[in-house]
Amino acid sequence: MAQNIFKGLGIALITPFTQDGEVDYKALTRLVDYQIQNGADFLCILATTGETPCLSTDEKHKIKELVIDRVRGRLPILMGCGGNNTRAVVEELRNTDMRGIDGVLSVCPYYNKPSQEGLYQHFRAIAEASPVPVVLYNVPGRTGINLKPETTVRLAKDCANVIAIKEASGSLEQVDEIIKNKPERFDVISGDDALTFSMVASGAAGSISVIGNALPKEVSRMIRLEFKGEYEAARIIHHRFTELYSLLFVDGNPAGVKALLHEMGFIENVLRLPLVPTRITTLQKMTEILKTLKI
């Protein structure tokens, strides 16, 4: 059975755009280098934070190839591959060149709101079709459906290459239920920056982080301190970013972290419709926090 290699700090990588709205591949290259140099343990590409629904097939292919080429095997790469049409996801998995990709992140079907049995059958079909390990992604706030702990554990036990779940339900009780009942080889990964400290303390294997795009060194240090049992030192780092966590998402994701990266000089503050940049008031608050943190 497959083991989870996606541990520690994972970066939910953004897609930078130029002022005229095209993918900024030079900025993306700089961001990948920045993550590698500052403590990221793996990269998660072409998922929600990467504005993937607004990318063309050609753009997604170029982003995938750029990241693989730049990483050169130094970090594992997790790639988004999901949807609400099971047959289409299965076909994509069968037809996509997965060389250089270490696993796929597959979100719960959105909009059509399947039952728990429907979710089980959907992910089982994906697991059977995928040539690489599968990480489930539960984010009820976006999909309108919650993958319940008993269904997650059932998938973990029945599907040899379902290795982890990115949990963004916002429920620590749900996280604890999965951790208590899961097979040893299966891991829970935080999908919510504000809860990463608590989830890792409860036994999660790490985080797929949005704030890590901008602050990988700090978030990586927090998680590694927790792994060593140094919870008080980790808690101090966590509390430094409490206000920033909420500001990053108040105007939608990735608007907040893109504004932050723009202030840090990495990218243009550009998103693709229907997403728009964060409000000036939010940006001003984040800028003041950055000054206080001296980052």
C-alpha cells in the first residue's frame, strides 16, 4: 500500500499574472525558487489557490512543466485533479502525463451534492484510475458537501493508493475523529492556515498552506517545532499571524495572499475574473502587520 510523502509544509502555489492578465512565468519561477530556499517540504500546484478554474488547458500544462523542471526532484509535487464529473476526472487521470508528479489532490464533487455513498464511489473510481497516490480534499465551504469522517476512513482502508486527506472542514472534532480511526499509513493534512497549529498538535502530518506562499520560512519553522514537541515556541509563531490569517481570506482566496506577495515585491496584484483584488482597507491592514513583523 502507498505511503504518504506529503508531510510538513506544503505550499498551495498561486498563479501569478502580468498586468495584461497573462500567466507570469518569470514570477512563477521566482516563487518556486523562494519556496525551495525557505523551508517548503512539498508544492501543491493547479489547485484552488492557483485559480485553476480560470486557466486554459495549455496554461495548466505549461505551469506543470515549469514547476517540474524548476524543482528537479528536490521536493514532492502534488497536483490538483478533481471535479464533479467522475467520468471526466477518470479520463483526465488516464490521459495525463504524470511524469514528475508525485500525487494528485482531488476535491469533493461540487454543486451536485452527492450522498456519502456517492462520494465513496467517486473517490474509489479516481483511486482505481490514478497512476499516482491520491490525496482527498474536503472543503465544504466551497463544494457544498462534507466528506464525513467515516467515509474518509472507509476510503483510506479500501483504496491502497488513497494516502491522505487535506481537511478544510473547519471542524477540529472531525479531524480528531479521522485521526483516531484512520489506518496508520494514512495522514490528515491541514487545509486551513488558522487551524494548522491545532491540527498538527492533534496529529496532522502538516499543512497545504496559502500563507506559506509569502511566509514559508516562518510557517515551516512552526510545523517543525511542533513535530519536535516544542509547542510553546510554535504557539508563539502561530499567534504572530492570527490577524493575518483572517485578513488573507476576508476578500476571498487568493486575493489576500496575492496582495501580500505584491507588497513583498514578488508579483503583480492581478487576478482573473470572477476574482478581483483585495480591498484597499484590507491591504493597508496587512501592510501594517508586515511592518510590525519586520518581514
